[in-house]
Amino acid sequence: MNTRLFQNHIVRKEIPLDPMWDFHTLDSEEKKQEEFKMLVPGCWESNPRLVSYKGKAVYSKKVTFGANARLVFKGVSHTAHVYLDKKQVGYHYNAYTEFSVLLQDIPYGEHLVEVKVDNSFHEESALHVSNDYYSYGGITRPVVMEEIGEMFIKNVRFIPYRENEKWCASISASVSNLSNEQKNITLKIKIGDEEVSFADKVLPPNAETLLENTFEFPFAAAYTLQNPKLYMMDASLLYNDKVVDDIIDRVGFRDIKADGKDILFNGEKVIIKGVNRHEDYAEFGCAIPIEAMYRDIELIKSLGANCVRTSHYPNDERFLDLCDENGILVWEESHARGLNEEQMRHKNFEKQSLDCIKEMIENHINHPSIFIWGILNECVSNTEFGRSCYARQFELIKSLDSSRPVSFASLEAHIGSDLCLDLVDIVSFNIYPRWYHDTPVKDSLSTLKNFVNNTGGAGKPLLISEIGAGAIYGFRSNNQEKWTEEYQQHALTEQVTSILSDEDLSGVIIWQYADCRVDSGWFHGRPKSQNNKGLVDIYRREKLAYSKVKDIFHSYQK
Ligand code: ADA
């Protein structure tokens, strides 16, 4: 199954898992109820009998294999318990990050793999709460099963940087030795025509070893937004001169800095013209087929946008691959939207948030398109307790990757009270003049700037991370009332031109690219139970505002 847009292994073999799984819904005592067949990846809401199902279900499949294997899930919504032959072998919380299960010393033969999935809002869940987007259920992203030997490469992390006008990279690889003996290995890493290596390294028994070094790549070409040059990074693990395992990833050479009030990409100032995007597409829900993802990319590019914010959770890696290929900057965000202090004091909040950040960065660090790590959209950044949560999360991000700026989207109600602006590299605010209130956009912007200039955010780049207005596709009227396509077009014109013509700002990320379904408790103010602020609707039909924003984005060519 393709988990990425390119081949990830030549040596490591895949154990075939065809996409149709047996599926049962479960009752509260976990007894099997209705029986279905279910496609993986997919969300169960795509099945006409389960369009609003919130609860538990079990996926099962018989697989023939033996010895050691890795079962990799790119995303299960929302909690997953994994069983092999009825014995639990894995557990994961969070729909939006990858996890894997290591299966060791399995006798060769047919085995039963089962995944119990739960998308209900239960008391153990701090981040997965009813929200202004829909929380789908199922094995919603690809799954792959791989044969592994006694040693395997867990991951290779690549962080490019420039020194004396030359491209360099700090590369670190985690290699596992599952055997009871010490092993001597070499790890070779080929990037384009250049090869670097970690030669003659010792792997202690039953342990994971971290190999780290910095290397120069004097012949590398830069990854730019106009020419997003990607290199395959091919890592091979050699034991007794034989390649025993490999991982192929894709990287690019570029750097990003927040410099004074500017965001610099390879040293050049970039103005952000972006869109917020939920993973939601009509009947496919969050399990968007690659063809539809690519259509989104084409529509976003044609809009003249150069940025996507993955509001409010890490995205399917195939979408990030498409952004890499198309030179579209990505603000990747860990999972959390609009939590109040009580929710942030939930006993599992810290662990679930930190796990999500770790998994997001560990798995996505090599994507050159990611230029900001974001956290905690519109949470309580205006209290001391909230500040301690933001500080802890940023500290973790910086310890995992200090090469990218960090940010969070604060909200209009925190203008005057936000306590966290000193913690970020880029200050970002979500504001809704001309939608939730009728203040002229320029007045809203000057109130915001006055506040930011008197806080720890002063002198940093300032981004408008959300702004927009609702429109119901096809609702047209000469009276320009709210919810009409005309009104949305009118509001976005003022919003986007005011921001892009303001030299103090680093750009705008429109809320939002496409309409999305919302959880049932959110019907109020959400006609059709959708957040209707999309430039396109859930079927990607363009509203009037799409072509207007396209004109504006194309006319600001900085
Ligand atoms: C917030 C939030 C979004 C969405 C938006 C809106 O800013 O971050 O998720 O709910 O408001 O549509 O009101």
C-alpha cells in the first residue's frame, strides 16, 4: 500500500495487506454487532449505514507471515488497540499521528490481526473533543506491514543548514538491534550523487542506537518555492558487507528564519498567502483519496497561495509529499483546538499533547515544505497555567527540531491579555472583523498591532493565521447579507487586501480553504452542520470569493 508518493524501501519487503477488512461495530460491552466489509484506508462514515456512528468497532484480517514484522499505521481515528491472535500488542491515542507495532519471533503461518477503533469522546481523551470540525472514525490513513530482520533502521532525520554559503545537514538515524548479540554495522546514506556514512558502528544487543553527525553537501541545489528541488535520501544498513535493511525518504536543502519582523526562506523575505485546510472532503470524510488531495493542491496553487496551515492536527503524509513537490509552505500543527483551562488541566492533556508533538516531528521532520511547527490553536494563552503548557510544548519542539520557527494561533479575545507571545518566533492571531463583528479590518489590525508591540511579541513577524467569512454555496443575493457568496467575497476582499498591503504584517492564512462538516453539538451558527467559511464547498465547487481572492493573491507578487 502506498503510504507515500514514492517507494520507501527496495530491500525491506512488504507483507501484502489487501484493502478490504472484516469489520464489526461493537456495543458498550464490546460484543460484536453489525458485520460489514470496510476499506482501509477509509472512514466508516463513508458507509451509508454508519454516516454518524460514534463508538467502537473492530477491523480484522488474516495475514500469513512469520519471524519479525512491523505493522505501521499512518492514522487511526481516534484510539486504537491492536491485537495479534487475540493478544494485545499495541495501543495508540490520536487520530493524526503515525504509530507502529513491532511483532517479534512470530511462528510462520496464518495470524489474525485485529484493530479495535473508538471515535467516541470519552473521559480519557483530552484533545479529541466535540469540535468545529468532524471527528471521523476508522483506520483512516494507510497501513503497511513490513518484514524486518534482526536489525532495522527505525528512522533517519535530516536537518539542512547553511554554513559559509555551503549546504550542510545534520543527520541522525535510529537503528534497532533486536538480537541478543552486539553487531557491527555501517549505515550509508546517499543523497543525490553524494554518499555519506556512519562506518563501523557498534549496535549493543536488544537496543536502539542513535547515530548522529553533520555533513557537507557542497554540490546540493537549494529547494526554493519556485524550484522545489527534492533529493531522494537512500539509507542502507550494511552488515558483513550485505545490505540488510533500507529506508528511502525525500529531502530538500533550505533554511527558514524569523529575522526581525520578516520570515526569511533561504535568506529571502517571504509574504505568506495561505489557506487553512481541514482534512475533509464530502463523502470521503477525512480519508481523502490521493486524487482528491492532488485536486486540492491544484486549486490552492491556482489560487496563487503559497502556504497551507494543517489546522488543527498533523496531516496525512501524502499531502505533505504533495506540498513538498509543489513548493507550498506548510504550517504543521499538533492536535488541539479551542481548549479552555479546565480542559487543559485534564489528567491526560500533557501526555497526549507531548506524544502528538513527538510523533508529528519524528515522522514529518524531513519535509522541506514544513516551515512552522504550531501548537494549541486558540487555547488559554492568557492565563499563567496556560502559559506553562505552551512553554512546555515549545520547549519539547525546540529540543526535537530547533531549525524551524514555532508559533500558535491566538484569538481576538486575547488581544490585551495574551501571555505567550514571548515564547514564539512568529506571532499569529486569528481575527474575524466583518464576520463576527463589523469593525473595519484596518481598525482591527491596528488594535492588534498596538497590543503586540507592547508585549514580548514586539519586533517579531506577525501573521494573520485566520480571517474569513461564511457563505453557503449557491446562496446568492443582491442584498449582500451574511451567508451569501456576495457577502463573503466582499468581506474577504477587504480582509485580504488590508493585510497584504500592510507592511507590518507577514501575510495571511485564510479561514478556510474548503467547507467542512462539524460535530453535531456545533450546529448552532453552522448551517448545514458545516463550517461554511470555505472558498470552495465540500465538493470543491468554487464560491465567488475563490476567484476574487485569486485575483488579489496574484496581484501581490512579493
Ligand atoms: C476559530 C478556529 C477555527 C474555526 C473558526 C471559525 O478561529 O480556530 O477552527 O472554528 O474560528 O470558523 O469561527
